Amino acid sequence: MGFQDEGKNVFEETNKVSQNKSTEVVGNVVNENKKVVEPPVNTILSKPDKVIVGKKKWLYDWNETKEGVEKLPLYGNWEDTTAQRIIFNRVGKCGSRSVLDVFKHLAKVNKYNMINSVIYNQTRTSEEKKNLLVSVLLKVDPPFLFQRHLHYIDFTKFGSSYVKYINIVRDPIERFTSQYYFRRFGDGKNDKSTRPFKGTEEEKYQTINECVLRKKFECSRNKLQYIIPFFCGQSPQCRFQDRTPLEIAKKNVERDFIVVGILDELENTFAVLEKMLPRFFAGAVDYMRAPGKNFVSL
């Protein structure tokens, strides 16, 4: 389980390295009891004339469009470069359903903004969408946690070094096996993240062993490198079949990932998250151990 040095405020440290060059001065915050009036949003967000803070909630869904931005908790304390901004760019089939249940509970208890992307099946994004995503997240009122299946984005290339990551991984073979059967049969949730299987009935019901022995592309060696781009990045280079993506990923983890946990040690992962990021994850282990909770490795 990887994590950064204990006791270091990585948000204060990175603030000494660089400042966000794209930010602008925000107008005055006025009467807290008034209704929220969201500023107009462009592709690169512009400064509002004033920000009015109203009733607070902690969970937000976003479809990653300009039109959907108006529902997000923008501005507020957004210029504080020591405030904590976390991205959980979750790897598919690494228990994220169970993990998100904990995170959503803690968002309400520990009072941080949690932004849930409703883009389920796109790990890479266009330059236009990437620019929108980055510009919006840099304006969200911290502390916040943004979650999505997303290959790593280097925020330092956008003038910001104070956005940090967390993630959870599992044994690549176990993850691949879970994904193989999920594509065919889902997990019983019948939600929007489950797409109909594309293939024949014979292909749908073949076992993973049969798929490997028949040398089907779906079970080829390159599919086992699915995890690496989540730490390497969006570049096509991060999908090469050599050691280069791994080496890039290792450097990114050392610099930008506060915790990389292991699904097989989920309780220990939560304990490390509590230690490293108590503002977000205090109480995670107790919630996981609560009666009636059944955390499974999906």
C-alpha cells in the first residue's frame, strides 16, 4: 500500500512550488441566508460579480457539461491553495461501489463536497472536455472529492499543483476476471453503468478459461495493463506494451497520489486514508465495521 510521508501537509508544500495561474479574484461573499445565485459559466469559468451562499448540501452529480456546472458548489473558498482537493480516479472493478458508499456517508458527516461524475464508461477524454473538467474542478469550493473512472490528468500542466489523487487497486488477474463476467452478466444492480453484452450467445456464455485458450482478443495480454493508465495518464504512450507506461505511472504516484490502497486490504486502506486525510475520512473504519454493512470485492 503506497502513501506519502506522514505528517506533511502536501497541500501547503505544493503551494510553495507553484500557484494556479488561471484563477481570478472572486467578488465579495454576501449574506449567507440568501438564495444561491450561480455565476454564468463559460468553457473556462469567468469571475462572478458576487457569490451568494445559501443552504448547503454535500453530494452532487455532474454530467461534465457546461450546462450542468450551475448545480455545483462553485467558488466560496476556492482561492485557498492549502485547502484539500482530492480526485478518486477509480479503477474499474476494484471495489469502488463499496468504497463510494463509505465516501458518500463521510461527505455528509465530515462536511466536504463530493462531486460524482455520471460519465461511467469513458476513461479517456478529449482536450476540450479535459479543459472543461480541469477549469471546473479548480473552481469547486474545497474541501472536495471528485470521483470518476478516469485516466490520470496532470494538473501541473494547467498551472495547479495542489490537486491530489487517491486510488485503490487489486490483483490484475482478479480484476480482469471480475470485469470479464461483469460485461456479460452485470452485478445485479441493473444500473446505467452496465451495458448490454456485445457478442454472440456462445461468446457470452464461454468461460474465461475458454476465452484464454481460444486466444480471443478480449482475453489477450494487453488487457492486463488496464490499470496502468489510471496512474500514467491520457497519452497513447500510456497504453504501450513496454515498461515506459509503468515508469511514468510510478513517478506520478510518488508525486501526486497521497494513498494507493489495496482492495484485499480494504480495512487497512481505510485506516491509512483516515491517517493521511482525516478531514475527509475520519470515521471510515468505524462505518465499515458497522452492523449490517457488507463490503464485497466487486
